[in-house]
Amino acid sequence: MREFRRCAQCSNVHPEGAPCQGETLPNVRSSAAFAETQMGLAVPPSSPAVPAAPVSATPTPRTSITPVAGDSAGLTAQDNEPQLGQSAGSFVLKQIIGRGGMGTVYLAEHPAIGNKVAIKFLRASLVEQTEQVARFLAEARAAASIGHENIVSIYDVNVLPPNRHYIVMEYLEGETLGAYARDRAVSYGHAVPILTQLCKALQAAHDQGVVHRDIKPDNVFLIRRNDRERFVKLVDFGISKLRTALFQSQATMTGNVMGTPDYMSPEQWEGRPTDGRADIYAVGVLAYRLLTGRLPFAAENLGELLRGHLMVTPPAPNTLVPGVPQGISDAVMKALEKRAEDRFQRIAELGEQLALHARSASSASMGATPTPQSTPVGRSARITLGISAELRQRGTDTAQRIVCLDISRSGAFLDLGTMPPPPLFSTLQLGVDVPSEGRLMLECQVVRHFTAEEAAAWGKPPGAGVEFVGLTPAAKEALDRFVRGIPKPSLLTPAPTARATLTRQEAGALALLQKYNKRIATDPYDTLAMRADSEIPEIRAAARKALEQLQTERANELSRELAEKLDGWISAVQKAVATLGAVESRAAYDAEKGNFRGVARCIGAGLSLKSLEALRKTFLATRPNADVKAREHIYAGMESEARKDMNAAAAHYERGLALDPLNYQLQQRYWKLKHAQV
């Protein structure tokens, strides 16, 4: 067992004999210190106190941020930092809202439309250190690669000349889970929805090969989204582990202890290899803390805490708080198992169990008989089974026999035996002998090599992880049937004739189609049921949800007519998100429709002035004199402003923007006026 010491250089805890690596190692502080600094950011002594809750907060992929109350007293730009009022891309730096070991975080605003973002700059002393720059960029890559609504959005990564790397991300206003649940237990009715959202976010991360490794209350942010209270945003991927080998350094290799001690898994404490089950353990600790109002292991020093995580079984939550349902208590205790193989193996399973038992308990409390719920089959549905397969590199005739394991709709784990692993990111042809389906020919890309040590942690032999690419509709359907255990329809079955009754699956598909048939498939906003001024992350989230609904129904045994209609809507949703999910394509579409508010959203999401001008040039080339007519409205609006008739001025500017929606100066003038009217 490793011995630990507190480092005199950085005040962190290191394994005995390990070199100091600063903030990448656990930072052990008293609860009072956490209250003083909130989410890991030092507050200068001269600063006003940080309000407990609610607060306006901005997370970064490395450090969670709570702005200092007041006008950022004590957090002024230093000589070697970007100055307030300076521009970074399309945004102007307005306020410093925090400082961490890797850099400084600013609140920034788009001058034309007032859109707020958080921008994190790499610390000046680190810009010449290649490894630190790589780590900084890997943080952004980790969060951006996932693309889930419950994970903070990354908008851009750029450089402020000559070498100040920065990350532009979503600005959040709300409170941390630590502030929400401070010193009290939370009812399971409130705790479980938070935990299930967190599980969904982490499952999406794990599916992309990212293990967070620092789950704690201050890295879970609660905001209000539309009518939803306590909408979860997971932040701080600063010590995440990218299993795809895109980034590797001493700080992410075996043997270093990383995380926050109260929430670290036994394997993290011992410096052993970690995988997604370390996050499951941390969520178990978090769930225990929410449901009982206390941590599972009370310790006055690090040695006692280490002993607790490695050797002590805490009392079950329902023995401390009788109102916690037995099923929820059991699920939390399973997540807290010392051995990773004894926990849930996928964090989605933990979320599903928590939700299932919360529903059952709620039904029972109302005198209803709980209805057994089947485990939902989502995009990560998979089957673990050894299947014979042939593997060949694209463009070659030589094939080698292998075993295909852990197959899902999106990829598989390959047991290569004695075969050397193919190069990372190489494209392969995989012929899989699927029972009841026959030979499936799939194209795949190698995204991960599993060493013997890593594979043992997952209970697998050494091999490679591959991601399927360019699947045909028939291959997608075959894979979906296989992982769901649905037999292949017989080729001899005659085409179904019209019938008076529908199967249960067909009734479900028809109900979904009736909802979508009220929409206009050729209008991407209407296809996704989104407003014309929706934020791009909202649009992407709506598309993911729509595709999940439609594809789940499409995987069932349906009549040809229903299947074709579902295929049509799946195609419409895919086209809609392709148009509206990226700033340039959306801006071009919105300009065609005269939707200047949508264009403003694109500018706020990081559309560069260079791209904007190029789009405008193309737009005006097909509309002679549109800019001239728009200018007439601009002059009329300026005259109205001079008369202090701001409503008339806004109306003139809106007419001008309808004609020339990509006019940056007009956008800037209009939104400045609108913000002044608020």
C-alpha cells in the first residue's frame, strides 16, 4: 500500500517518492477552506465574501469558477495577462471571474449581440511548456468530444498572439451542487433526477473514451433551462483520462494519484489503472452525500480517509435516513464496492437503477402497484459475446481470424490474439459472423489499443477498440437487431397486407409519427421544434433526442409503410441538424430566410468576422441593391435615435436586418439599442 505525504511546495498530497506535479495531484483542504474558495479558486483576502447560493458561475474544463461578489475586487489583470477591454476573437474581455493553477478565466461578451461566454487563458508561465499546452488543449478536447447537453459546451479553441492559448466555453448562471446541498440531506425525489442526469453525461463521456476522474459536488453545476429546475452541467475535465490515446503525459499515467480525496476510488488511492468504474464509485460517494447529508467516510486526517476508502464499509443510506428507498440504498452501496468488478460495469446502469427504484417508491407511496420497467435500450446498448470475425486492412486481400467482443451499434472490442495491433486511426474491413444475420461486412477505425494491464482492468484480453464508420442502413439494422436480441425477419415472409389491428410496436411508431407529422419536414427549425433564435447547443440536444426517439422506433418490426415514414423523418432530422448545428451553415440558412436573430446566435457562438463577410458577399451577390435598401432603414433608424424614439429606431433596424441580416455593423447597432432598452 502506498504512503502519502503533503508537499511543502504545492500543499498537495503526493505518493511517497513521487515528484511534485502541482495542481494535477489531489488538493486536500478543510471544509472551511472549501467554503472560502468555493470551487477550487483562491479568492484574494481583499475580496468580498463569495455568496453561498445562488451564485453566477462559470466553469472551465480545468477549474470550476464562482465569480467574486461585487465588481471583481481583488481580481485585476496582471501585467502578463490579457487586459480587460481586449478582444479575443469575436469577444471582448469584461471581467476576471477566477484564477486557477492552469490559467485565468474571464467573463467575455460579444460586442454586437451581447452574448456572454467564459474564456480561459493558459497561464503565461506555461505557454512555453509543450506538455502543459498539450494538456490545456486536451482539456478542451475531452469536453468538446462528448457533445452532451449535460456537459459544459466548448465553443472554440484559439490563440491570442503571440502564444496565449485560450478556450471559449459556455457561461453558466446558477449554483454548484455543493452549494445546493450544503450541510443537509436532499430528498430522493430531488436527488435522483440530478444523479440520473449526471450518469447520462458520464455515460456519454465514457462512450467517447473519456473518464472524468474528479467527480465531486463543486464540479456539478445546477442551472435553470427553460422550465427545468436543477438542470445538470458537468464541468472540469482537467484531469480526465482520454482512453483514445490522443493525449498522454506523466500526469495521466499509472502511478500518480489524481482526484479529490473524499471522492476517489480505491484504485485511484492506490495509483492503479482507472477506467469508467472510478467515476461510478465517485458518483456513489456523491449520491451517499446527497441522500444522507454526510460523506460515507468521516476522517480527521488523510490516513483515516485512505483506510475508509480501502477497507471500511459505510452504513447503508437507508439506515441513516429511513426515508431512502431500499432499492436506491442498495444501488448506492453497489456503486461503492471496493473492487471495481463488483460495482456496476456501466454508469448508465446505476442511473437506470436509481430512476427505476425512485419511480417504484413514488408509485408505492401513492398506493399504486409499481410496474416493472425494462432496461431501456439506448445508443450504447451492447452484447458481450465472443464472435468469430475476419479482419483485413482496407485495400488488401490478406485476412486474419480474430474474435469480436462487446459489440454495440457504434463499435466493438477486438481480441486480436497474437496479431500485432493495427495502427491507431487506421481503417479496417471487419467481417463479423453474426448469428441469424450471417456475415456482416463492416468498415471500422481503430480508436484504442488495450495493453494487457488496461484490458485486465476491464476484464478483457489485450486487443483494440474500433468504431464503425460509414455503415449502410442494412448493416445498422442488422447490428441493432443483434444487440437487442431481435431475430432477423424471414426473407420468405410475404409483404404484410393492410390489417385492422396494429402490433404494439407499430402502435408506438404510429403515435410518434403523428407527433412529427404536425411539423414541416422541409423547415429545419420546425423539424426540431425549435425557435428561430434558439442557441446552437439547444438545437444539437433537440436533434439528439429526436434521433434517439425515431431510431428506437425504427429498430422494431414494423410495416413497410411505417418504416419508410420513420426513415423519412430520420433523414429530415439529420438534414436539420447538419444545417442548424454549425455556425456557418446555420448563418447561411438564416440569412436566406431573413432570420437576423438566428444570425446573431451564430455570431455569438463564435462565427468569425472573416466567415461572416464571406457569407455576406455570397448572399448579396444574388440580391442586387439589398444592402442599399437596408442602408435606407439604417439612416431612418439613426434619425429616430436622434429624436429619442427608440422603438421606431429598433423597427427600422429590424427592417434593414431583414434585407441584410449578415451586416455586422447593423447587427451591432441593433443589439446595442435593444440592450439599452432592457
